[in-house]
Amino acid sequence: MATLSLEMMHDHASNNIYVSGINRDGVRAIQDALHAALPNLFPDKVFTWEANEDAVAPTGGIFAWPTLSKWVTQKFGENEAIYRKFGMRNADGTPQIGHEGLDIGVAIGTDIYAIADGIVTSSKSQHTEDHRFNYGKHITIKHDNGYESKYAHLSQVLVLSGENVTRGQRIGLSGNTGNTTGPHLHVTVRLNRNYVDPLPLLP
């Protein structure tokens, strides 16, 4: 039987509540519901979500994880009704169905790493409210073989446009900038300018 284990710790000095969870098969809906409900139940608290290393089972792939956390809070292609209004399209003209990337639950200020060697093609350190697809502070890296990765909603950008980076290099800090419902890292991967699911490409 699938079980869900959550551990909550209240830091009285900062008034933060730290939540650590084990994300097992069959309980993701329960965990997602808690993620949405707890801040409403305790509006005077600040929630920081953490995950055990086994939160997402390794899938094998060509890229490195961009964070130490492997707690996926929203998968590629999910929530089609929400994302349909953005009208995102691939380079081949086909519409992107659902969430165009991968959301990883991390606390603000968590180290973010490049998933592969590449060159920084965009380094946005300003939080712009008027962008329709508002990624907040974000970084885009061009890799070999037609791949491109984006790291969004950062609190701090640590690399510059035109800079060469290596796999596993610290490139930024996670945050809550842009269009978000809470602190997390949003990662998109494109192959030849078409959105692809990052999860099968990660170890």
C-alpha cells in the first residue's frame, strides 16, 4: 500500500514552517492538495517545501538535475486547461499541450545548476511584470545537438549572457519571481525549438 510521510518543523525565530515529504506512487494528488491547502489553513506562516532524495524515482537520461531536490510538483504536459490560454506553440507550428516544462519544489535561495555544458544565450536579472509568459528572473542556455534549457522564477542570476557554463555549474538561486503560485524552479527543455519533456532526460 502506498503511504505518504510528511514531517513539519516550525522555526519560531523566522515563523517559517518546513515541510519534508516522501512522494510515492499513488499519493501525488494528496501531496499536491496539501501543498495548496496548508498555506490557506495557516496564512500567517511561510511554508518552505523540501523533498527526500527519493521523491522522484531516477529515470536515466543525458542531462544532470538542476537542483539537489528531485521533488517534481508539476510535470510536463499537465493542466492543459490552465495553459491553453497562453497559446504557446512549437517551432513546427503545433500547439504546446499543457505545462511546457517541469516544476521542482525548492525553497527560495536554493542553488540551481546547469543541466549540461553550453553557452548562456539569455540572462534576465530583472523581474518584468508585463511579459505574457512571465518567467521572472531567468536563464537560457544553448547546448549541443539542438537542445536549449531555461531556468525560471529565480531570485538571483549568477551568470551573464554569452558566458560558457559547464554541467553542474552553479548558475543561479531559486526564487518566486514572475508568474508563480509559490517558490519553485521551472525548467524547460527544447529540442530544435520544440518543447520536450525534461524528466526522461534527467538521471
